[in-house]
Amino acid sequence: MLLAKSTENAIQLIIYLIRHADNDYIRVKEIAEQCNISFFILSKIAQKMIKAGILESYTGPNGGIKLVKNPSDIQLIDVVQSIEGTDVLDKCILGFEHCGEMNPCAVHQHWKEAREVILNMFEGKTLKEIIDIDELKEVYSV
Amino acid sequence: MLLAKSTENAIQLIIYLIRHADNDYIRVKEIAEQCNISFFILSKIAQKMIKAGILESYTGPNGGIKLVKNPSDIQLIDVVQSIEGTDVLDKCILGFEHCGEMNPCAVHQHWKEAREVILNMFEGKTLKEIIDIDELKEVYSV
DNA sequence: AACATTTAAGACTTATGATTCCTAAATATA
DNA sequence: TATATTTAGGAATCATAAGTCTTAAATGTT
């Protein structure tokens, strides 16, 4: 599995937020129900993204969470890194500590190319673009 | 992490076997020492690859494991699948059960392209080719 | 036959991530 | 001020992967 399950959930949460954002806070409970994810799990994930500066929260009635930035200023990689840390895919795919340009393992070059494409998937487009394209196609929504 | 740690070890084991194969069985203990992996872990990994038909073993003095096929007939994907199962990377990256061509999630198309490249890394070249290129460059060996 | 070597395989332990639960803190509203 | 709502965050549980140990089975060598 490329992404941790909690990262999958984080992305689902963000997509829901973007699709339903109207400057109000949205309750985590609502998102959990709509996305069919445990409320407790989503709460924790939200907290991580709050610490990462992607979301902000408000406690109390009418409270909830919302995006700090505009969807056109967020990349998938920001969400992924907020959950998995900043060194995603950084390591040698064979697990060699000292593998690198100076000291490549047997599949270093191949992995480098593949990683480029994966990171491009995470960095290339903003979340807004991804959602927009998606809406255009009138397809499966979160 | 893209690959499970045991899959990393499996690939290291295979590369060692290819580099030191001379039709004799090689002791798992030797591989474990040379590759700096726990003997117990490598034993289990070897057993999985034996069940997958990649390796064969011989019990007793002068026993050990060796490749069943020629390195030019083995692809990385064979090794990966022997440990991780045959549905590696098959699932939706956002974890949606029903995501597919008919019902794509917001990042389905992007993930499809990235997966293509990853699988190509695993399928495109035989292990022999990977090792040969590596030797040519006189670089880091396992 | 006895012994040493080596894989086979199951049991056990540890580590990590996923999940659930519970109490506290913040705050709008009546 | 009392109450209901909602996030915050720690504790506890569960599941799965990783790692270790122990005994059995196979077989070459003496």
C-alpha cells in the first residue's frame, strides 16, 4: 500500500471540505458520517492537519473545522506530508541506508524515475484542479 | 513506504543469489550474514519464495536455497508478488471500494498513470538486466 | 548408527498502526 | 449561570507486521 490508511482518510476529508466549504466550520461528525469514516479517527487526523497548518478548528456549538488556505493553494503533497511526515518515498526502495546518487542500489535509477511520477501526482496539481476536473466529468464524488 | 520491509529483504536475497549463484545451494545463514538481515526473517521469506516457485531448497549439509529459473526469466514483480500477494497497487489510492474506470475517484486517473510507471519498474526489466546494468556501473553491490 | 548441518514450521514476543473510549476544555445559546 | 455542543487529547484496546526462539525433519559425513 502506497499511502497509510489514515492518509487516505485525510484526503477524503479534505475533498469533502472543499466540496462543502462556504466559510463556515463543518463538524467532524458530519464529515465522518458522510465519508463513512469513524468519528474518532477523523478527529485525530484533523488534529494532525491543524498542526500542519492546513486546517483550523473552532470548539463549541457551530464549531468544527475548515480550510486555512484556498483550495487552489493546497497540493495533495501537503496533505500527505501532514500525516506521513516529510520524508515520504525518500528512502531507498530496497531499504539500503547508504543508497543514493553516489552509491546507488541495483534499482536506484528505476525507483528514482517512478518516484518522480508519484511525487508529480502529489505536487503537480492543486486540490482545486483535481476536484474541478472531477466535477467536470460528473463522476463519483466523495 | 511502498514495499513492505520483508519485500525489501526478499529483493536483497534474490540479488545476492544471482550474484553468487554457481549451481550450488547457498546457505540462508550466509546470505543473512552478508546481507545483514536476521537469519530467522530470511528463512521465512525464502519459504514464501519457495512456495511461489522462485526458489528451491535442499535440507541438510551442503544444503541451502537456489534459484529455480534463470535470472533472465525472473522479473522484480515476481519477487514482489511472492511476498505481498498479487494485488499490489491494485486498489484505489484513496481507499474507495468502488473506484474504477466506471466510477473513478478524484485522483483515479493520476494514480493510474503513476501506477503504470511503478509496475513498469517491476515488470519492465528482468533481474538479470537490472544486475548487469548495475555491475557495468561498478557501483554499490548488495 | 551417531553426529553435525541445514531447512521447515509453528509458537511466542515485540513494535507499530488502527480503532475506540473517556474526560476535559471551549463556547454559543437559553 | 446552566446546558448543550463540539473539538482536544490522553488512555486503552485491537490488529497486523516484524522479529525471535524452539523443536522437528532431512540428509551428508564419519
